[in-house]
Amino acid sequence: MWFFEEIAIGHRREIGAYTFTAESIKTFAAKFDPQRFHLDEEEGKNSLFGGLAASGWHVGSACMSLLVADGQRLAKEAAARGEEVAVWGPSPGFRDLRWIKPVLAGDTITYASVIVDKRASGSRPGWGILTARTTGTNQRGEEVYSITATAFVPMRGKVD
């Protein structure tokens, strides 16, 4: 992963894609969001969604899983090149979470993130705060999900 100084506003990161199967939708919903249109095809078809719909929390969780996996991949690649790896801190929060269109069984959502703001942390010397807008787009090119989130990112030479 990159250090704060190496990341520019406008930097785009392709995160990956996830296909929402009927089985994965039902499994997630049974455990975390047991609403009828997430659990049963017929109920989903008769709902406003028009089909078995993934929980919005499932859509967001898939995004988070891909973000973490991509970050781990980038860190491993940097380490293999002998580069110092920036270990990012936690997120102080998010805003503007939107589930724009339903995600139905069979949809593949591709996620990407764009840096929209950056600033030095006023309370944590050696750290910067990045703000990124992350979106999910289905196989038809329709944006279905977006969130604006922040993360603490170390500055090069930060002292712990």
C-alpha cells in the first residue's frame, strides 16, 4: 500500500468484482438481514425489486472484503519488490452510503475507489486522512452502490 504523500486526489483504484448468487444472497440474509425479498425468489419477484435481491449490507460487505484483499495484494507485491509497506490505520467513518439500484441474483458488481480529498491529521502527527468515494457498477454499466469513506494513512517516515 502507498504512503499518504504518494496518493493524489483523483487516484483511481480498481478493487475487484463479486458475483451475487442466489445461494450467497440467501446465506448472507439468513444470518444478517432476514427479510423475505432476500430469502425467497418468489417473494423477491413480487417485491419492488422484481427478483431475489441482495441485502445492501451484503453489497457493502462484498466491497469491504475486496478492499481488504486488494490492499493485502498490493502490500505483498510492494514487499516482494523490497519496498517499505505503508500499513494503513482504521477508518474514522463514512458518509453518503447509497444503494442506488437493486443487486439481483446473478449480478456481478465491479468496485472502484477514487480519492476525493486528503489532509494531514490535526490530532495524529505522522498520519494523513484520505477520503475516497467507492462505487459498485453492475454488468450493465449501472452504478448500484456508493459510499464516501475516510481512512488514516501513514506519512512516510512516521514515528510510532
